[in-house]
Amino acid sequence: MVTRCPAWGHPEPSLNSQWLSLLLLPLLLPGPPPALGMEDASFPHLGESSQPPPRACPRRCSCPRADTVDCAGLDLRVFPDNITRAAQHLSLQNNQLQELPYNELSRLSGLRTLNLHNNLISSEGLPDEAFESLTQLQHIYVAHNKLSVAPQFLPRSLRVADLAANEVTEIFPLTFGEKPALRSVYLHNNQLSNAGLPPDAFHGSQAVVTLSLSSNRLSYVPPSLPSSLERLHLQNNLISKVPRGALSRQTHLRELYLQHNQLTDSGLHATTFSKLHGLEYLDLSHNQLAAVPAGLPHTLAVLHLGRNRIRWVEAARLRGLRGLRYLLLQHNQLGAAGLPAGALRPLRGLHTLHLYGNGLDRVPQALPRRLRALVLPHNRVTTLGARDLAATPGLAELNLAYNRLASACVHRRAFRRLRALRSLDLAGNQLTLLPSGLPASLRTLRLQRNQLRALEPEPLAGLDQLQELCLAHNRLRVGDIGPGTWHELQALQVRGGLLGHTECPQVSPQPLHSPAGLPSNSPARL
């Protein structure tokens, strides 16, 4: 007979005590017993976390929002996988991508922005059907890649397309055509010729307001451009003519850039610009024009004709331009008879006149009364009469640097009427004495590189607002400065010293700042 030893300290529960525990269990629970088949949703189950699952994001990329994937500047050579289907904004700029796999792009049907700027993508690496599934795409940036032709198809939903700085020689009808929402197209710095731009390139895309075709190989202004255009960039091409009617439908055009081309007078017609009823900015600089174009619209505010071959300004060509504020004629071939008296008088609103680097031997006569800046350096002006500037009492800036002015040929009353003059530049002339009758409003007076031999107090008397006086590179010695010369010049800051050879600030006119409402990057080089 086997004797069972007792379990010390662990008595075996009786059947009655087990039933008692089952009966008391509901009373010990905090709430009612769970119904059959229900689970406690707040309780973490095996393999799960109480935190929300992490957002799917490609390795090394960042995903600041559920709809944004940023993989820029990671030196990627392969299109990243694991991009969420919910992505609306994808940035892949500044990488080393050479191709776009169709199977990866086709998954991202919700994309609105695709940035591929500055990669190595070639046309061979961009399948024809690459963008077919991106039916909501609004912004595409493929600038600074290796494309030789544009994509054959871009989505109808597109608003902005940037294909600049590639090697594109051809675009197709559905690259930019049939895009009713398209607003801006950038194709500058490519290899486009007129043969690569089909006549129906923008058919069905009549909302385009900005088109940049600068720095290509166009030989004439393309026809059939969108009638909705407001800004058209055609600078730095090989354009020698504007075909008749090429700009007849662009009645909303405000800015037209045609500088650095090969335009001649025969390449323009009398009606070339006449239908541009909203044109405000016209840049025709760096061409081969011999005359001011005819038929200019009266809405012009800026007319840039610098660096052409203009010998004579015909008053009739400027008649009606009462709103013109900036006229730039620098570096032309205007001689003694190049600006007849009164030729500029119709320009009643003219603010600035640039005539730098011509062959004028005197200040143009009968200038517009409201003129504020007259820039005339590097001409052949030898005399300044008592009434040469009388018609422009509102002048604030007068630049006559590097002409041939001698003290004996500057009338003592030449500046008397210029009561608003703040800046006077007479550097690089042949003056031996300070001019008389300088206006009390002067803030800046530049006289470096003359032949000054003496400074007397009389010409400087009353110039209590003068802040900058440049006298470097003259023939002054300490004993040539009369007593009391600096007495009233309380605000003066002498630049370059009295007797030294230090240059004063640059005397050449600075690039024109665009008037209000015009782009700050408008080319206006002198």
C-alpha cells in the first residue's frame, strides 16, 4: 500500500472551493463580463502596438505629411520604391536619376507635383507613356536634365511645366497642347529651332500667360502662340524677323523680351507691335536696328533700344507714347543730328533717358519737362549753355561724366534752374574750376579725373546738403584750397581724399530698376 505524502504549504483545493471562486469572479471584475465573441479593443494583442503604425516612407527620404515625399539631394541613382500611393507631392530633385520606371510612376495616380529638377534623365529613360496615369498632375519640373526631345504626352490637368536647361530639339502637339489649365511653360536654354516647334504646339491651351523660349535657336518669332500670353521671353535666339501677324492675337501681352537677337529694320513691319494694346515692357536691345520701330503701342512704360545701330530718332515714331517712363538708347550711333530738337517732347511722362556711349556733342534740346534722370556719359558734349537744361527743372540726376566739357564752356547759369537736383556727375571732363551756380539740393557731386587746380568757397556756398564730394585724380595741392571752403559743408563725406588717387564709387549708370508692376529681373543692361 502506497502512502501519499501531504503537499506542505499547498493544500489541494476542494471541489467546493473551485465552484466558489467561479461564482465570485464576476464580482471581482471592474465591469460586466464580455459578451461571447467580443474583444477588448483597447487591449494590445499579440504582435501589435498600442501606438499608430509608422507612416510608410522610402529609405533616407522624409515624409513630413501623409501626402508629401521628399527625396531631394540624396544622390539617388534608382527611383525609390515604397512610395505611398497617397503621395500628392514628390520631390526627387538634385539626384543622379537616369530613368523613370513606368511601373513605379503608374502607381502614383494622385500626384499633383513632381519635381525632377537637376538629374541625369534622358529621353531614352523617359517612356512615352510615363505620365499617362498621372491624371491629376499640376506641376512638373524636369529642368536641368538630359532630354533631347520633350515628352510626347503630358497630362491634361497640367498648370506649370518646366523643361528648361535640357537639350530639347523637338516638342509634340500633346506635350503642351490640349491643356486648358496650363499657365506657365519654361523651355529656355534648350536647342529648339522653328522646325522643332509645331504650329499646333499650344492648340487648346489658351490659358498660358508665361512662355519662356529664350536661349534657343529660333530664327523667327513662332506663329500661333497662345493669345492669352502676358509674358513672352525670346531673348538670346537667332531671330532676324517677326513674321507679319505673328503677334496680332496677343492683345494681353505685357512684357516682350527680344534682346540679343539679329533683328534688323527689314525684319519688322509697321504693324508688328501695333496690336499689342497692353504692352508695357519692350526690350529690343543688342540687335541691329538702325531706327526706332514704327507702330509702338501707346501703353509702353519701358522701351529698351540700347546697343543697336540707331543713328537718328524720328519724332513721329515716338508720338503717342505719353506713358513712356524709361527710354534707353545707350550705345547706339547717335551723332550731332541724331536727336533733333523736340524729338522727345511728345514723351510727357518720361522719367529716365539713357544716352550713354553715343556721339552727341550737346545736351538734347527741348526735353520732356517731367524728366527726372538724364544719363549722358561717354559722349562728346563740349558746351553747356544757360538754357540747355532749363526745360527740365525736375531733374534729380544728371550724369555728364566722360565728355569734353571745359570750364570756359560751362555757363555760370547752366544749373540754376535745377532746384531738385540731387546727383551731378561731371567726372572725366576737362574742368579746371568748380562750376558756378550749383543748386542747394545737391547730395552728390563727382568731379574726379578733371584738371581742377583750385577750390574756392564761393561755388560750394549754400551746399549744406552735400554728402559726397569726389575730387580724386585732379591737380589739387593743399595750398590750392581757399580758406573757408569747407565751412558750410556740414554733411560732407569726402570720398577718395582731396589729393589722393583713390577712385570714387563707380560713375557709370547702374542697371535700370524696373518700375512698379514690372519684373525685377527684366534685362536692362547698359
